[in-house]
Amino acid sequence: MNTPVVKVEHLSHRYNVQWAIRDINFEIYQQGVLGLVGSNGAGKSTTMNIMCGVLRQTGGEVYINGVNFRADPIRAKMHIGFLPQQPPLYADLTVDEYLRYCAELRSVPPKKIRAAVETAKEKCGVARFSKRVVKFLSGGYQQRVGIAQAIIHDPGFVVLDEPTNGLDPNQIVEIRHLIKEIAADRSVLLSTHILSEVEATCDHIKMIEEGRLVFSGAMNEFNNYLQPDTFVATFKRPPGEEELRALPGISRVERLPGSQNAFRLAFSADDDITCRVVELSVARDWGLSEITVERCSLDAVFAQLSGKRDTTLR
């Protein structure tokens, strides 16, 4: 099997006497976008900072392209690009000056710096601002420059911490597209507190809760973690709510707002409930025109995995 891009092995860390993370293990082989999510204080930021060399772990190991981070941090960091939540921009430099400086910091060979800068600018859509002073760029383009510094040395693994934080809706869509383009030929770890951002951007997801890894898998596995328990049915000649509520297996019925013909029906675990509704509609001439099983929301899945009623990631 090929060497994983990232291997996290029995990773643990504590601040004074309190453990922030305990015995976290996972590997990243694939290209694409991996979402790292968790509640406030769950250990997400601690894990990410250790993986980027910002923090030295209490126990366990992190390998980047087979390089042990603890044994050889300089060589390991050569394979990593990192955009912190607050982009490390030098506001009084031009875009070109800043990116050349970042290339030098990242040990890009002097003869290759110009090409590296041009490639990063083109990739991130800031080439036309080469001579613009960074502080005079909009928030969205400053974020693009921040991403450009993270890929200036062409790393195989890029970590982005809240890359859409503080951006307007149009800028968020643009940054999402940029992240997906970058992830076409490398692994990107995206840390965010917005579940809709995870759904729109990520291919895989890892969730940390109370310092432990509680989920690791593809996005569709996360979506399907909970079995659906509601469906929506629309009738041309709808029955009464009491008639629907009397059906075996139906626990709750509500008419959808603004509609006289559509109902949301909650059911207990029963694979045949929708088939029975179809059969009854034919037998009783309800004129069923549409029936849709509703997928559980990401918030509901998060609440189930975290064991919390408050489903908002903060």
C-alpha cells in the first residue's frame, strides 16, 4: 500500500492536567477535501495545530509523507501548507513582495521563486493584483493571497482553518471553488464550524468530540449515519390528518405550511411504510402524486454523534 499523505498515530495532548485529545488515530491517502469538525473545546484545533507543527504533542506521532514530525519537523513541514484562521499577511507589502518572501521562507530554490509565485497567483486568481499593496485588497482577495502563501511551495497536504470566515456569500462561493481546484491534485484539510460548508465542500469528514475521534468516513456515510424517520406525501385528494395518523407505524402527521395537499409523516423503523401508503392511496383514491423520504440533516447527525441537544457548531 502507498505511504499515506498523513498518518496520525495514538495522538494525545494535555494542557496542565486536562487532556485535550486522547488516542486519536487516522490516515489520509486520498486527494480531495477532508472536513475536520467538532464542538467548541472538542480538540479540533489542538489536533490541527499539532499536525501543522504549531504545537508539540504530549504523546503519539504524526507522519507527513512518511516523515515523523517529532523526529524531523523541518522536513515534515516542507510537505505542509497552512492557512491559520487569521491569515499571516504582511499588509504593507505588495502581493508579489509578500509571496516572494513566503517562497523564501518555504525554501523554494531562488531560481524557482518567480515561477512559484506566478503559479500560486494564477491558481488563486490574484495575478492582476501583483503590484497592489495587500491592505488595499478586499477581504476575499486577502484570503486568496493567504491561500496562495499556503501553496507557494507546492505541498502535498494543505490545512485551511476557517477559510471562509468573515466573507460575504459571493466570496464564500468563490473560495469554495478555489479550495476544490487546489484539492484536485493534493489533500486539503478544511477546519470549519459551519456544517453547510462541510456539505458543500468536503468529500470526507472526521469529527472529534470530547478529545476523541467519533466519526471518520466519506461524506455520504456521514449523511446516512442516521436512518430517516420522516417522509413527505402529496395527494390530489388528501385524506384527513386523523386518517393518516391512524395508519400503523405513523407516529406524527403535520400539514406542510402553505399547502393543503402535502403532509410530513413521522414513522418508526419500518421499511415498508411508504409502500403501504402508496397501496392505500390507490385503494382509497387519495391521488398520491409525490412521496419523498427525508434525509436526516447534518445538524441531526452531529447531535447524535456528539450526544448533545444543541446542534450548533460554534
